[in-house]
Amino acid sequence: MTERDRRALVVRGGWPGHAPEEAAELFVPFLEASGYDVTLEGSLESYADEEFMASLDLVVQCWTMGEILPDEMRGLRTAIGNGTGFAGWHGGIVDSFRLATDYLQMVGGQFAAHAHDLIDHTIDIAPEHADHPIVAGIDSISLHSEQYWVLADSYNEVLATTTIVPRDGDPWHEPVVSPAVWTRRWGAGRIFVCAAGHQLADLEVPPVRTIVERGILWASR
């Protein structure tokens, strides 16, 4: 067995509807095969451990909703600012800790709605970023799942989008283009977000799986 020279923390919990343990652990073998010593946690307490967080190259978070304590938020934000990578998918990263504005600012996007529940839709790679290492060689992705309407800002590097088309009776009148995959720099750290991943099956769709695996590695210190 080779000695692992990188360290990753995988944190899973929160709302059980996204099967956080099963979803997060899909990627543990990939991390281990990529040379990471992986620590699994079912609470946010590690975020408050400054020494431990400083030792990490990567945090993968799968924690929908819930609350984060001030010292946990401070520890996570400090670690990312100092170079620890931060990555995740769907509600596990973009619908976490709705009351924590410091978290929302750092991640750069917040789930607002899945306007039509489970629906056929596409995720379209942004042409100007088609050669980015996270999405290179990937075409539009077709899914039957939740389509996230995300509120975001211009600091994100948006690698892929999805277009939410109004139906009869919807209160919005024009298609809404929402970020579906993005990266963000925060201090010395990198952040990766993939809005797809509501169902375990979504994470097994080959291009979605590829994007998440590449994004995890891209975010790492």
C-alpha cells in the first residue's frame, strides 16, 4: 500500500432526503485511488478544529440545510481562505446552512427552487469554457431530475448552465438561465459546485460523475 500524501475530509449529513452518506461515499474510493487519506465525518464539529482543518487539502461536503455554528463557520472559511479546497454537489453544498450569510457569500450561489420537481432538462457547457479541465470533452447532459434554480453572482466562473422554461401558469414569463456548474476562488482556496445530484442515479450518469470527480481534484490544494 502506498503512503498517501494528501488529506481529504468528507462531511455528510443534514436533510436525509439526499441520502448524504451514500452520495458522499460514492466518491471515497475515487479519492483514495487519487492518493488521498480520507476522513469521514457525520458532524460539522471538525470545521472548528483549526489545526485539523489547516492540515487538509480538500473538504468534500454533502450537507443539505441544517445549521452551522459560528466557530464551525469561522473554521471552514479560514481553512478555505488559506488554501484548503471545498467541493460538493446539489443541496449538499448549494442548499446548506440557509441562515449563514458568510457561507452563502463564500460559495457564491444559493438554491432558490426546483420549480417543476423532477423534469427532463439539459445541462449545457458554456462555450467560452469548453476547454476548462473540469468540463473538457463533455457535451450537453440530459437528466430527468430536479433542475435547480440558483441565485448567484458574477464572481463565479460558470462552466455550465441550465435553462428553466416557464410552463402555463408559472409566475415567470421568460426562460431563466441558471448556473449548473461553477468554480470560485476564495483567498488561496478553490471552490467547486455542481448543482446536479438530487438522486444517487444522477451522480452515476457518466458525464455528471466525471464533472464531479474532476471538480473535486481541481478544488484541492
